[in-house]
Amino acid sequence: MIKLFAHRGGALNWAENTLEAFESAAQAGADGIECDIRLTADDEPVIFHDLNLKRLTGVNLRVDRLTWKEISNHKVLGRHKIPHMEDVFVFLQKHPGLICYFDFQSPTAKLAEVAARALAKTSLVDRCYLLGFYSESADFLLWARSVAPRVRIALMPETPWKFLEKAQRVGAEAMAFGWDQSWWGRPLIRALSGLVDLKSEVETARKAGLFVAGGIADTPGEMRWFLDFGVDGIWTDDVLLANKVLGRER
């Protein structure tokens, strides 16, 4: 059965990267969530995508220049707490079986170490992944594994080829391929995918034991595009739509 992952907790359905979004996604039947992680000025891992708070809180301040206590004073869309990584751990403990990807938004050795050590202290290592782009984060993913050998690694390749080779370089157990939210991401990846046998890339990676997901798929056409390549799962901002497309409405 195809797994369904709520990107940022389902950003088209609920307030992104909030505990309320994660809970709503779980209740809607998502098999897992993806959330973004970066460090505060006092090296606390918080769940927030942007470097600046402005888009979601209206306050023009950088996450990495505020302490965790200062960040706690601001709310997403005026209502929702900005979660700490520990808050996500507590949430996951309440939802046995739910998978979580922690996506490095500031790929540094410090973030990799802090996140890996925090995750390694929990009982969640078998269903959580530390995630990063291949070109930006390969070295930091390796560092995360070195400081906490039990953590699981997931990789996002910027180009749709050599999936297995890239995954093996960092010892990844999972891979998520596709595009980001930039205006050029979708057309570029679709064009590049015509240069390779993408279905074979996915099949080879899966046969080697990798869990392969595709996204971000926010339309029925995009979801079917990834499904045609034989992926194990789909990432989406629209969990409710994906349920309809996959025929798994509750």
C-alpha cells in the first residue's frame, strides 16, 4: 500500500509545521509527516521552515538570532506554537507507527549533531529520519550518523539519477525525489526525468532496500506521475486531496 506523508504537516490543509497540523494529518490518515528543523541562537532545534519568522508570524526576525525562549513568544498565524523538536517527539509517542522526517533547513554540522543526539535518546529512531539534500547535506548527514549510529538517514537528490549511488554514499535508508516549492522545480525535474529511465532508478533503489518516496505532489496529475514510477510513498501538502486520489478517504 502506498504510504502518504504530510509535507510540513499538510501545508495546504493546516498551519504548516505546527502540532495542530501534525495531529490533523494523523487523524486524516497520513502515514507520516515531514517537518523542517533549524537551530535557534542558543542551539535549540525548532520546527520552522524559513530563516525569518515574517511569513508565518508577521515579525521580521531571524530564527538563528533568537533564543528558544524568545521564539516561544511568537505564534504561527497568531495562534499556533512554534514547536521544539522535543514537542514532536511527544506527539510521535502518542501516535505509534507514524513516520517522521526531520528536514535540515540549515545544513550544518552543529544542527546534524544536535538533532542526531536528541533523536538517539528516544525510542523513535526506527521510525524517524534525518533528511537533507544531497549536494547541501551529504557531509552533515554522514556526521549525524557518526555521532549517533542508530539514527536513520534520508536523502533528497536534486537530480533524478544515480539514486542508489548517492544513497550508499551517506548510508541512507530512505530517499525522497522530486521537486521543491520553487517556481522552476517542477518543470526542471520533469524535463530531466526524460533523460533517464526513472522507473529503473526507483526500482534499483527499492531492490537494494531503500524506501523511495516522491513529491511534493499537490495535484492529482502530480500524484499519478510519481505513482507511475513505482514509489513506496508520496509527499503532499494536500493530505485531503491525496486521500481522494489514492482511494483512502475515511
